[in-house]
Amino acid sequence: MSGDRLRTILAELSVPGAPAARLCDVSTRLIGVSGTGIMLMSGDVPQGSLCSTNEASALIEDLQYTLGEGPSVDAYRYNQVVHEPDLANPAVARWSAFSPLALSAGVRAVFGFPFRMGGARLGAVNLYRDRPGPLSDDQHADALVMADVVATWVLDVQAGAPEGDLGARLEDGGDFHSIAQNAAGMVSVQLGVSVTVALIRLRAYAFSHDRALNDVARDIVSRALRLE
């Protein structure tokens, strides 16, 4: 029953002042997967990772931010659950840049669950497994409830933050790529394009030069690099 699932999850999260990382830890343990990441998004642009449980889930989050593709991005963009139970042999080929890199890190299955409040889309919960195979019906149901809990948690924390700022508990332990956002703003002004297009240009440059997005962003901000 969804009510029982909700009570179980809330009991696990009942520690006063629980950090964002606990959301990912509880999700991984209760749903029974190898790892969890939670990505916040605005428009069609990933804002960064709220939390991740291990190196593989952190890599999944970073790849999606850098490349602009993957299960969380699609779940958010299309407002629907995304299942890829066999990343090495997908029924439909997708994520040409993301998949090889995720597979090399030992990721075999990925699942994206969008979270929202009313009509406001906020981001997506990404689950991964180190072996191929679909989620069970119970795991799927638990993930849906977890996505709702994450949405409520994010809005509750953000409600207490100064206007225009992320709540401290959102930032604590998260990876919001602020240097990349700053660099995108600079590129936007330099090239006369939107910030979204500027971030796409940054991602393309980082990927084509086999560099981390944040490293490219630091070069932009320090004016060691200028995109033409």
C-alpha cells in the first residue's frame, strides 16, 4: 500500500535536520538498488546533484550534467518514468555519449523518476543497478513514493531560503556546479546567446576535448579560455 510505503520512508527520514544525503541513502536501501542520485533541474537545464550515494551514482549525475543526456534528464524533460534495464543492450539505442561512460563505471541498469509539485517540475531521482534487469513492481512503487517525498523535502527547504538562493540544506553535500553556471553566464554575454545555449556550448567543448565541465568552466571564468 502506498500509505505504508510513505510511512516507512518518512520514519527513515525523521531525524531532525537530516541532510540531503539521507534522501539518497534511504532511497537506495529501501528500494533495493545499487545507488541513487537526485538531480535538480530548471527549464531544460540540469542545475546539479542534490546528493548521490557512491562513486558510480556521483559519476552518473556528473555525466548527465556535463552531457545533457541520460535517464534523469529524459525523465524530467518528458515528465515520465524512464526505464533502461539493460544499458549494454537497450531495446532502443539512446544516450550515445552517456551510456559507454556509465557502463565503464559498472552501471548496468538505470531508472529515472521525475519529481514535481503540482504542475511545477523540479528534477528527477535516478536509480542504478550494477546488474541488468527491471525493477520489481514493489521497487517501482517505492520509487514513485520516494520521488514525491523528495519533491516535498525540496520545496520545504527552499521555502525557508532567501529569495533567489538555494537553501543551506540543499547545498550541503550537493554538487551544483556553480562555476559552470558562472561560466555559462560569461559565454552568454560574449557570444550573444542564451544561458541555455551557452551551457550546451560548454558541454560540447568539454566532451570534444575530453575534459571535465568544471575544469573548462574554471578556464572560462579565469579568462584562460574564450569560446569562439
